[in-house]
Amino acid sequence: MKTHFELDFMGGVYASTINQNSLGAFSISVHLKDLVDQQVLQQAVNDLVKRLPYLNGRLTSTLQYEILSDPPKIVLDEIPIIFTDYYNHGQGHMLRILYGEFHIRVEVTHIMTDGRGVVSITRALMVRYFELLGIEVDKTGIIDCTKPMVSEEVENAYERFANSEPVKRKPKKPKIKAYKHEHLKTSKARIITKNFELEKIKERAKAQELSISEYMLTHIFLAIAKERDESGSIKPITSNIPVDLRSFFPTPTVRNFIGSSPNIIIQEAGEFAEISTQIRSQFEAITKSYLQGQINEFELSRKQLDSMPKWIRKLMLKFIMSQMYKETTTMFSNLGLVKFPKEIESRISYLDFDNSPIAGLPYLFSCITFGNTLTLSITATVESEEIITQIFDSL
């Protein structure tokens, strides 16, 4: 068994920059109809990391990703310990499993995985948990904690799918100063979550000839535009959209394999139809060819960074992170519909997907769907409730 894994490009960036103010952490919570059995949950965690030892890792002082021998211990979700405190004062695990009376939360960072990866991890854990409770489950398409690991599940897919095409130089675009809610008073980070009926959202989106992501992002842009216009700012509103590369380059990997859209940009506020049309046309730029270019760029950057002395590499990675969201107002992440085997779906109420704050982005919007429940979580680091209220009301 491997004792160390070389981090992919995304993991390396986050490993060099993670701190109390920039965690790169995110989680999926599974809300259950029955009480959580702590003993069974811990055994399920033990079985999960035995099946996928990659999940049982920590960062060393030299930023290597090292596999640990002891599995992570489950943690009560009521204890207000942020993720960096958890791994700094424990054994260093990058995976945290928390529990409440009626929920189980799987928390990770971008050092080890991405949104689609944590979906796979959560499904595997929950299937094993219910298996240990004596429920027979159809595990088709789910990582089976009773079987040996498959090497592709921990492959560096950036490396696998990079090709020999030269990385094209991007044409220089004029730098923009994105709207950043500068006039609002900052606050301690908080996450506000609300559930919606999926069928109603789908019906309204379809009537506008929009995908669910395009429909929801239109409401987000409208709310931010209202606040921006009232503040007297004329800066453009932009949104970063993470893109699951597995949709274009199939792989079962649970490691990072994520790209991003070109920033979605709205200059002048208009009516719903006008903004949604602009968003839809910009979503069309997310093509396989565009994403192949990103994969090649990431791999080339990783190789160039690996050839540098460690102190220069760390400085470069910090610089990359500091520039990442300079021209971005917000981020919208949608994990889409998450399915579980029918034998356990009736035991789950809903899911939620939360992101830790990102420096420079006062609002983050995170969406996940289970059954007929679409859950939107908003991570905010400003005091104002206006945008949150308007989005929830309009949806």
C-alpha cells in the first residue's frame, strides 16, 4: 500500500495556502429520519478508510500527503471547532466525520478532493452505515467498503487526461474591477440554508428554457444587482462556476478533478429574461475543448512548480491563490441530484452542501438536491440580510 500520494495541482495550491482564514473546506450533511448510532457510524468510517486509504491522510510539514494508520474519530457536530483546529490538534486527518442526533456530516478540503468526490465518499459511507445496521443495499455504482480498492478511484485524473496539445496563450483581456459589496460591514462567517421543492424550480426553469443552475444564478445576479445599484456602484457582477470534469472526461476518482467556467459577467442590470439570456449564452462557453485546455494548463503548471525550489514554489502557489478570485464577485456551486439506493432513500430527509468562506468573496452559494428537495446554502461574511432574503423570497 502507498504511504504517500503526490498532490494534484489543485491539492498543491490549497496545501500551500490553507490557514484559519482560508480553509478550502466544504461538507455534505445527510439529515436522517432516525437517531444516529455513533458506534455503527465509527465502524462505517473505519471500513471506509480501510477501503480507500487515500482518505486517511494528512499533510506533513513538507506538504507531503501521508497516509495514517489510525482512522479519524467521529466528532460531535455541536463543538465549534473549525477544520484547521481539528487537524492541527489531532493526528492531522484531512477527513472529518461529524454527527448530530439526526444527521451525519462529511467534511473535507480541496487538498484531497472536490465536490463530486465528496458525493462519492458520502454515498459510500452512508451505504456502509446502513449495511452495518442490517439493511441489505444494492451497491451498484457505489464504492463498496467490503471490497478491495480500485486504483482508478485514487488516480490523478489531471495527469491522466492531459494531452500533448500545447497550452494556448490566452488573449489578454482588460482587467476588471468586480463588484465586491465593499460598502457593507463585515461579520463573522455564517451559513444560511433553505429547502425548496425541486419540481417547482424545474417547472419555472423549463418555462424560461433554462437549466436549474442558470435559473438559480439569474435570481442570484438579480439580488446582487439590486444591492449594487442601490449602492451607486457601476462595477460588473461576476460569478465563478466550478465544473466537474468527470462529466466530460469519465473517471471514478475521488481526488480533485474540477475545473471552472470563464467568469459569468453581467455589466448592467436588466429584467429576469435579459439577465438569464446573458447567463445562458456564457454557459455555452463551457465546452470539452475549453476544459481540455484547463487540464493541460494545470498539469503544465504542476510540472513547472515541481521543478522549483520549495520556498519559491510555496510563494508562487500563494500568489496563484491570491489572484484566483480578484475579478470575481461570488461563486455558485451546484452538485445536482444525489441519489442513494432505494433501500435507504426513505430513511433520509434531505442533504445540504456547505462551503467555508473564501477570502474576497462575501457570498458563496452552494446547491444540492435529494429526491424532491433542492437545498440552497449561502455562506456570508457581511452583516446584510437583503440579498439572502431576496433570493429566498424570489425562489
